[in-house]
Amino acid sequence: MTEQDFILRSYNTEIESGSVKWSSPSNIALVKYWGKRDNQIPENPSISFTLSDCKTITQVTYSKKSSSGLSFDVYFKGEKNEAFKPKIQTFFERIQIFVPFLKDYHFKIETSNTFPHSSGIASSASGMSALALCLMSIEQELSENYPKDFFNRKASFLARLGSGSACRSIEGELVVWGQNESTESSDLFGVRYSGEIHPNFKDYQDAILLVDKGEKQVSSTVGHKLMFGHPFAKERFSQAHHNLEKLKGVLASGDLETFIKIVESEALTLHAMMMTSMPYFILMKPNTLEIINRIWKYREENNSKICFTLDAGANVHVLFPKNEKSKVYDFIKSELVAYCQNGHYICDSVGEGAIKL
Ligand code: DP6
């Protein structure tokens, strides 16, 4: 598919006003997206677990207007929010060619997250995917014969233009994004991973340890740019291809030992890229390292399959199979909570993707 396939030339239904609502989850990458070209095209393929409980809920109320141009208001947790407007404005400008009805309506966007906004958890994936899905529902109402496959693809395509990782939040349980040899995925949108998935990965758990709840030290936009002219970029991009390929085998065989190696190495490589870019950044905190060391020790001593991954920040995602749930939460409570800011952590697990409300 090309970008052209997502341009709808005309609508065949007239609607004055209406309202749509979606709940869309966050996701956690196993093979990381880090580095992009113009138009949100990733430099390498990535794959993520879709989460279940960390979600954004967005309602879009639309009413026909006569004036030209984009018009919208944003409400966050019931209060008018000006701070979110510029990002949405940029998003709307980028996607307007693909959803031409945008200029015909005024939109009231009401949004809230199930997780604390200041938790340092990226809300752009759930936020942008929820908004993209609302726009797709409106487009569906304005058009006849809207195939479901196309709906999801275009929702992911639009979400990507808001925030790259958001394109992996439409479906579950695993989503691949980015051109590669062995899956049907594309640079333009994420697709549900259709390869074999061993029962070991069913209901995989993710405990998100909030080490630092502050604003991100480096925004992802700035972070991705650091990969331009990065001395190790070429090797990194090709490593991501290899890791995705290897992970496919692991997902089918249920080989948790190799899963751990790939996932932890991806997380550390992401941070290594930031430490070796110019300018350079250390996004881990001392407590991030304490947690990692304790996870390794616990794994060794308990023959556990627990592992960690990181986003572009200090928080730690602790991943583990469901059969270890109660033991791992005992371990988190007795040993790891001490390294979390105000003792905060979020219990999540792999989910099925966005839901229309
Ligand atoms: C480290 O999707 O937040 O979480 O496309 O600029 O919005 P933009 O970036 P974003 O980058 C996320 C990067 C990551 C890894 C990942 O989720 O794959």
C-alpha cells in the first residue's frame, strides 16, 4: 500500500454533528524504534506488546461549520487544555490531506488517561492512537462500505503521523511496524503480528516501576534526531532487523531465555545510542541501575524468567510470564518499590488493543 491509498476523495453521507469515543492503550516495544526519516518513517522495524490498562480515553464531538480552516478545543480531565493544542494542530495539519472532513467541522476533543499524566509514561502512543481512531470512526460514518481491515490500517497510518509508536497501539497483542523481510508490516502503519505465538507469551505481565515521574529530559523528537549522523546508526538499524528476525523464532518456540537476551539488549542499546550521540545523554537514574541489578540477581537466584525493558527515560518495565505473577509482585513489593518515586508502580499486562466505547 502507498500513502495515496489512504486519501479518500469524497464522502457519500452528510452529517451535521455527532460524537465518537475510543479507549486506546499504550504499548511497550521489545525491539525499539529509535531513528526516523521525514514524515515519521522509521529507520528500522520495531515490535511491541500492546498493554491492557494504561490507556487514553478520548471522545470527539463534531459539528459542521461554515468557516474554512481547522478548528478544535481540547479538554483534559474535564478542563480546557491549551498545552496540548500545538501538538494536535501539527497532527491535524499533517493528516488533513488524508481526512479531508477535518476542515468541515469544529471538534471538541475530551481526553483523559487511566495512568497519572505526570508518571513519565509516554502518553503520546495511547493519546494519538485514541484520537486517530475517533477520526476514523467519523470518517466511517461519512462513508459507505468501510472495510474493517482498511479501518485499522488507516487508523494506524494516521496515528503514526501523530507519534510513531502510536501506530502500534490499535491492535493487540503484538504489533510490528516498519518494513522488514519477514513480516507483512510496512513503514506506513503497524500490523498485528500474525506469526505463531507460544503460550509462554500469553497474558505476559508488565509492571511499570516509576523511577522518575518528571518531564522527559529528552523529547522523543529530539532523541530520534540524534540518530542522524550517529557513528553507530547503521549497525544499530541492521541489529534491529536481526533482533526482530530472531524474536520471531523465539515467539514461536517459547524460548524465554533468548527472549530475555533480545529484550534487555534492545533496551540497553537504546540507552547506549543516547549515551554515544552528540550531544549525549544519560537517561537512566541510579535507581534504574539498582532495579536492573536486583532483577538480574532475583532471576539468577530464583530461576525466574523476569526481565526488564526501558523507554527513553528512567522508568523500568518489568516483564514476566503470568505463572510468576504472585512471586514477582512479592519481590517488587519487598525489594524494588524502595527505588520507585513515592513507591509508585503500575501493574499492567498484554492486551487486545483499542476499544470503541
Ligand atoms: C523509545 O513514538 O514517542 O519509546 O514518533 O517522535 O512521537 P515520535 O516518537 P515516539 O518514540 C518512541 C521511542 C521509544 C521506543 C519505541 O516505542 O519503539
